[in-house]
Amino acid sequence: MNIKPKDKTIKSLLISGSQFIIPRFQREYSWDKKNYQEFIDDMLNCLSIKDNKLISDNYFLGTMLFIGDYSESNNLDSNIYVVDGQQRITSITILFSALSDRFREIGEDVLSEQVFRYIMTQNDDGEDIRILESKTHYPYFSFYIQDREKKDKQPPSTEEEEVIKESFIYFHNKLDEKKLRAHLSKTLGSDNVNQLEYKEILKTIRDQVLGTTFISISTPDKKNANKIFEILNAKGKQLSHVDLIKNKIFEIIDEKGSADYAEVKWDAIKKILVSRNESVGLATYYRHFWISTYKKSSANKLYDDFIKIIKPQNRDKYKEFLVEMEDNAKNYIKILNPSRQDYENRKEYFWLVQSLNILMNYFNIVQVRIALLALFKVKDEGLINTKKFKETIQFLENFHFAYNSIVSGAANRFETIYAKFAIEIRKCKNKSEVNTLIDTMLITLLNKLFPNFEQFSNGFIKLTFTKKDNPSNVKTKYAIQKLNSFYEQEEIFSDLGSIEHIVSESSGNNSCNIGNLIILEQRLNNEADNLNYSDKKKIYLKSSYNWIKEFTNNNDDWEIDKIESRAKELSKVYYTNILGKQIHTND
């Protein structure tokens, strides 16, 4: 087994130049107040005073496990996958974001920027790179924690995002000057603590965290990493709710022999969930499968509800349950990792792969998987025709763009809708029942949450795109691609197009706003570069895209002051023609 254990500090990890990626199969950020309170208290309790100066001390943070070795000098820019340690690294990132804010609040902008370099770094081209990357909390974490300016704060839309916000608020409050002095005075004496500058206290907390040590275990092999993880977590580990369910199933089926049915099925389900690039943890899948099929249960109630609902508790019933889990897992991984190969590269399904990819990877809408699982189930059973199936999924795509990406609506308003809809649609016996249920229990209810034009437009006209790494780029690029597809009368996004800033991005002002953006072939975009508009027009007319030709023919000149009005006009085009909504006079 190829492993490299080494003693490391948090500072050596954060300045390594590598990007640390939390795979999707890892559990979401879930530290509660007890966890992050204990962490910050441990940091503070390490501090002592010597010669009237606050100093840090040694602290051991346990073992962390990675796929890839960030300590290799020839491997500095590679992606390192975090197998064990994601909760601690995420918490440290949140703490440093709060610490950076506190420095800034007292006018120490240089110190604020320096701390933030442990959150965001730069590559050799000067492009910003997030040191910690995770798809489960993207883009919320990027906006709320990894943006020093915090210009685009959004309300949390998932349980994980709520936890991230709560931990940041806790750390920020804990770093308040009065609270810090009160805490330190208990162990170091108020007279000693009162002599210390607040700035110096914050700096020492920073140094304490950076100097914290841990054992770093690196391996190049994912299989080795999983084996090591199981060994590290085997002793004293409390059984999860899914473990309890597994044990109950194995206990009831209990077949002795060369091939235990339950074990074979359980392993098959696990293999399905890790069979593609974007894997998913069994606990995450199980909860979505359960909510989509039986009942909207909290994680803490999964085992109790399993015992209550899956009856009779006999071998045949539990075998049937495992088959159901396996069948849904096959669809779940298709939803999570959409591929044209799933549909034999048939063009009539290209739209589906695109829509699923948008929901999963552009918008990262976790809760919609509950509804999609049920829709795929009735599709497999021949209870929905392709036209209705397509209309429903594209409606979900449009809804989540408007509701989540544009107006940042709360997710807790639609998870219950999805759960009730999914459970009921699985009971349908024919296409008529399915169609009626989709209209009444899904589309009608989501339409009640759909933003009106004023709400939509107010958010849409704030969309921006920059060549630098920015979380808002994703939704803006999506909007531009959808607009271009509308003008081209094509469903599938063009692979040749790239985002063009009509007034060059380098001009500043409002040049990154969506009102200044259009799509252009990459080769023509390179040719246009930073030319003025009069010179760009000749290049634009070479494009095969209808949208940019129409724009060029309608605009003899183009200035910064036209950007705002074009953004508003694009919001109307999008709302009426792409979302299919009407603009009411009172909007």
C-alpha cells in the first residue's frame, strides 16, 4: 500500500499551492456549535503570555487523509482530494474568513488581505484560485466565505449552507474584542490581557491556527484511501442511521453460504454510486431515495421510519427493498452524472443531458434529485410520454434558474413540494394520472413561488461575467447561452461560443454586466480582443450566430451608458421568451 505519512502544519497545507477538493461522495459540512465552539476554545486555551506578549503553543489536530501529495515540489499545482479532514479544513477556512473581516473592521486592511491569502491564492498567471473547493456547498461558500468583499451575499438554501452561515457568525462573534478579552482573562488574568492590543490578539490567534500540527497521510490511489479511511475510523465510531438500516436488513435476510444476497446487493449499490467521476455517498443517496419513495424524514428519523414503514419485517420484503434501492441508484447516478452514452448518443436526448448537467453542476440543486428520481421511475415504467417528461424537466431547469440563481429563494419552500410529489407520482397507474399529478402537485405549486418580472429583472440585470474566477460567472454564462440558443432556435448550447465583452472588460466601469455581454466564436473573440467597437463590428459580422449579427446591425455605435438599458431589455426577452412568463402591469 503506497502511503506517505508526514507531520505537517496548517500553514504548510494552505500555502502549498495546491487546490484541495472535497469529493461529492464525502458528507456535507456538518459541524454543529459544539464542534466549532470546542475548536476555537482549544485554539484560545493554547495561548499564553510571556514577557507581556501573547504567544501561541503546539496543538495537534489529528490525522488527515488525501489522494495526491501536496508536499511534492513538482506537484504544487495539482488537485488534491480530501478523504478525511474536510470538516476541519472547512472550519479553518470559515474561521480565517471571520478573522479577515475583524482585521478589516479595525482598519487593518493589509492584515485582512494577508489572512485571506490562506483562503484564496493565485496561480502563475495571477488568476484567483480557491484553496478549498467543494461542489456540495458551491456557490454559497464562495460568495459567503471565499469572497473578501462579500458583495453578492445570498441567503442559505440548504441545511449545509445554514450550518456554514451559523459557524461563520459564531466565529465572527467569538472574535469580538470584548468577548476575546473576557475569555482570555479567565485563564491569563484580566490585568495581563488588558495590556494587549486587540490587533495583536487577532494576530496570535492566526498564528496559533497556522502553527497547529497534524499527521498528513497521502496516497495516489482512491482504493487505498478508502481502506485507510475505514481503518482510521473503525474504532469507537458511532453507527450512522444508514449503518443501522443495513444491519437490520442483514439480520433479517441472514443467508449463509458462498453468496450472501444482502451483502451482494448492498455492495452493488455502493459500486453504482461510485461508478462515475462524480461519486456520491450512500447516506446522501439513501435519504433522497427514501424521501422520494416513502416519507420526508430527517436524518435522525431514517432508521425509526424504516422500521415503521417497511413491513412485514421478513426476508422477501427486505429483498424487495434492496432491489428497489438498486434500481433507483442506477437512475440516481445518471441524474448526478449525466452522459449522452446513457441514451446511446441519441440526439433526441441531448436536451436531457444538458438540463440535468445544468441542475446538478451549474446550479447544484440537491433537493431536485428527489423529484427527478420519481420522474425517471415513471419514465422507466412507461407512464409518461417523452413530451411531458421533457416539458417537466425543462420547467424545473427554468424554475431553479429564476428562483435560486436570480432571486436566491429559500430551498425549504420547495423540498416539501418535491417530497409529496415524488411519493404520490410513484402510486400512479396510468399516463393520465401522471400528467394530472405533475400539473397539480408540481408545476402549479412551483409557479406560486416563481418570481414576478420585477423580482426577476432586478436580479437579472445584476449578472456579471469576468475572465477571473468568480462564482457569479456560472449563472451569467448560462443565461448568455440560453439567450443565444433562443436566437438560434436551437436547444443545445453551442460548443464553439465564448463570452464576449462588447466594451472590453479592461475598461472597467460596468463592462462585466450582462448588458455588455454576448456570445462569439472563440477564434473571433480572440481576434476582437480589446479593439474598440467600430473595429469589432467587422469581426462580429463574420460570426455565424444570429444574435450577434442582429446586435451589430442594430447598433452603429456602443458605449458604456447603453449597458443598463440593454440588460433590462434582455431580462424581458428572457422572462417572456425563455421562461414563457407574462409581464403583468403591476409587476
